[in-house]
Amino acid sequence: MTRANLQKMISEGRFDALLFDLDGVITDTASIHALCWKKMFDEFLLRFGEAGRAVFKPFDIATDYKQHVDGKLRYDGVRSFLDSRGIRLPFGDPEGPPSYDTIIGLGKIKDSLFKEFIETEPISVYEGAIALLKYARKHGVKTAVVSASKNCKRVLEAASIEHLFDVRVDGTVADRLKLPGKPAPDTFLKAAELLDVAPGRAVVLEDAVSGIQAARAGGFGMIIGVDQNGNPEELESNGADIVVEDVGELLEH
């Protein structure tokens, strides 16, 4: 299968929907998320170390972010990383303030850092992804964004691309519907359900290993890995049918 075949498949009616992850696939915000996670976790780990509870070892974006946080719901990411360091914290009160004492508190600190960024800086989009979205919609293919981020709607609005999606299943929706996050397939399956499309007739585009695993578990018709980290083999070994560096490669022109 050549990369350009997706365009032909869309024009021939092979697929009924495209399901996009947000960060790293549509918008260039994955790196911002990673930096916000690092800033929050490094401050937490420094405090933890100063209290004599552990030797300070900073959060590593290349390993810790990819393995424990990328693509996951916020509090799942906090818990996964803390577990990797053998650290146990109480879950915390959803109505409580940001703090370094609970899983929810840490997640809220990270969230405030990211919100500060998107309120003051422009959001960059990947033009190849926008071109594919427009091409698909022109040919009657439905589109959805499936993201772990609770800031998904805010990012889409800031980038002025909310109108390109028929359905949005994000961290807020997952929380409301009690859907487990990636690598569970539930958020992708909910998007397909809302679009009234069978998973086998839908394409998933993802840059995170957890998202690729979720799409494979959901039985989707095609899984396209978007390689932002120079490691296509990792995406392929976890279930991607095709790996591209730029979604625009899937279009012939």
C-alpha cells in the first residue's frame, strides 16, 4: 500500500470517517504539553527530594513523557509517571485547588500551565492535516477529533478549526461519560458511534503509542501513525498500518 492510496480510498468511498488525535497530528501542541508536564513534575520531584523522600531525578521528555503521559487522560498520566518512580499520592478532590500533594492537584498545575500558554500564544496547525480534513469532508467523509485533552475545544477554537469536525470526544467528554482513556479503545469507539460509522469503516490518525494501541484494540479499518519523534518502528510495532512524518504525505497533491 502506498501512502497516497488513502486519498484514492477516500475518493472511491472505501472509508466513511477519519478520526484524528489532536496534539501532534492536527496542532503543533504536543511539544508544549511535554514542556508543561516537565515543568510541573520537576518542581514536584524537587520538593519531594528536598523532603528527603527520594533522590531528585528530573522528568525526561524523551522517555517519561512518551512512556507514561503522551496520549493519556490527564490524571492517568500523573498516576502512571508517579507509579514509575514508586511514588504514591492520594487521588485528591476534583473540586480542590492545584497542589503538589495529590494526583488531581498535580494535574491541575499542569493544566494551568498549558492554559496560560494557549491564552497568550498562537496555536500552530499542521497544514497537511488541514488539507486532508478538507479533502475528506469534500468527499462526504465524516471527521472527528479524539483527544485526551480537556482543553481540546479551547485549542480548536484558538486555531479556528472547530468547524472541520463533526464530533469531538475529548478528556471532558470521557470524564462525563466515564470512558477509560487510551490505550483503551473506548474514546475512539464512542466517536465512531456518534458518527454512526462502523469501526472497520473508519481511519484513525495518531502520534502516540497509547493511541495506536487503542485504535488497534478497537478494530479500526486503518491506523495511520504520525511520527513526530523519529521512531516509526515503535508506532509500527504497536499496530500502525502506515507511518508518515506529515499527514500531507497521504495526499497525492
